[in-house]
Amino acid sequence: MSFGQGGPNWDPREPQQTPTGWGSAQQTPGTGQGPHQGQSPGQLPGQAPSGPTPDWAALAEASEARARRRRWLMIGGGALATVVVASVVAFAVVSANSDTEANKPSGELPASETLPSNTASPDPSFPEAAPPPPPDPKDYISSAKKDKAPLSPDSLFPGTQYTKGESVYKKGKAARTKECDSATKGALGSVLTKNNCEQVIRTTYRKDGLAVTVGVAVFETDKVATKAKDQVGKGNIQPLAGAGVPEFCKTAVCRTTANAYGRYAYFTVTGHTDGKDVTGKDEKAVAAGNDIAELAFRQIHRRGEAQASAAAGFSQ
């Protein structure tokens, strides 16, 4: 047998293999290369090699590094986007607040800068003293020491008439005397003299055929006036005619009253101008006498009020 013939037959479709030890294609341990050094994967035997074999481990590591970089870039980009969005939102909020504050009137401070309504330090507080009570009008008409206001028929009974409800009384004659007993009738004169009467003021009012004379006797104190009123007995004031009022109560029965307020005792006598007697059932005469007696009381009280008011105004 010759070396060129009778050798093993190979199927041309099968890749030729070199038996171990027959050629130089044996793999050297540690080289990392196949039987044909420099042969690319899938390269048929006998084909010229296309280039050096890639370092697959290095490529894998590079690919993994790139993947890691992409992941970190994505994470960093997401975080940056979050920060940017938060910054934009915060800026928008601040801008909106700034616009709101800017649109306020120029004199108005922002809510966070509003000053307290009272920046002054509080004043020291002290317990309030109760105001003194107003003077009692009666105190100024109870003693000659306080009762200093001018006194006359016109100051005590001013005007030309007196109206009480629907009743209108026309004012007649007025008189004043320091001879107190001369203005009285019966026992009243001695009573006034005994109690040191200072003066008597009289005025007469008329209405519907009735006439009423009111007489006011003035004393030093209220105690003396009350004492004189209680001692009147059957006497009373003398009726005062004139100024449209005819003589009355000369012989006819008339109705009388006696009262005291402050240092004043006041009396009334009521009668018909036609000379008729006044009876207990004569309601018109009773009403007329009571109305004029009330007038005397009110005028004396007003005298006290005027003096009390003047004293209070002077002391303020």
C-alpha cells in the first residue's frame, strides 16, 4: 500500500478531521483557541480566517457596564425630573401668593404681617368709682340756707293759664305779702305768725264758674312748715278776687285744703263765683281745688330741681 492510496475514505459532506497527532491542528491547552487557530465560529475548514476571535467575556462585561450606566442614568434622570417638577410647582405657588399679595390694596398688609389693632401699651386699670348720686331736689327747698333762688308770684306761678288734661284754668290776680296773717281767714293767721312765717304768695285761677285761690306760706325749715299745716284748724287762706274773678266765698260755704312740702305750706280755697255753696257731692269743685293744689306742689318741686341741677353742674 502506498501512502497516497488506500487511505481512509471521507465523505466529502463531512468536515475533514485530522487524527490526533497527525497534524499541527491539535489544541494547545490554555490558548483558548479551537483546532484551527484564528477560525471564526461557523467558519468551514479550509476557509481563510476572517480576523481575530472576539473576547466574549470582555464584551459581556462591557455590555453589562453599559446596561448599568443606562440604569443609573434612568434613575438619576427620574430623580432630576422629580426635583425639577417640585421646583416648578413651588415656584408656581410662590408666584401665585406673590400675585395675591400684590393685588391687595396698598394700605393693607399681608395676613402674616398684619399688625395688632392696638400697638400701644395698655393703660393701667383702676376700679371705677361710682358717680355720686344726683342731689335731692327736696334738700334745696327744705331749708332757707339752701333755698336761695329768687321767689315771686311770677316765678312760682308763671304764665297766664294752667292746663291739666282737658281742663284749662285762666290765671287771675296774684299778690305777695310779708304780713302773713293779712292773707288769711280765721285761725290760720295766728298759726302763721306763731311759726314765723316769712311771706305769703297768692294767685287765683278760674274755670266754668269756679274760682280757686292758692296761697303759699314760706318758713325757715320744712319742720316748721309741717307744724304750721297741722295747726291750721278751721282757718284758711283768704280768697283773692280781681283780674276777671269776682268776689267769692265771702258768705258761701267753700272747700279748703292744706298741705306742706319742703319749707312751704300751701293752702287752697274753692268756691262758686255766683255765690252758691260747695257741697261734698260737688265733683267739679273738688277736682278744681285738687288740680290747683297739685300745681302748687309741682311748682315748689321744680324750684328744688332747678337749684339741685345748678349745684350739680357747678360741682362737675
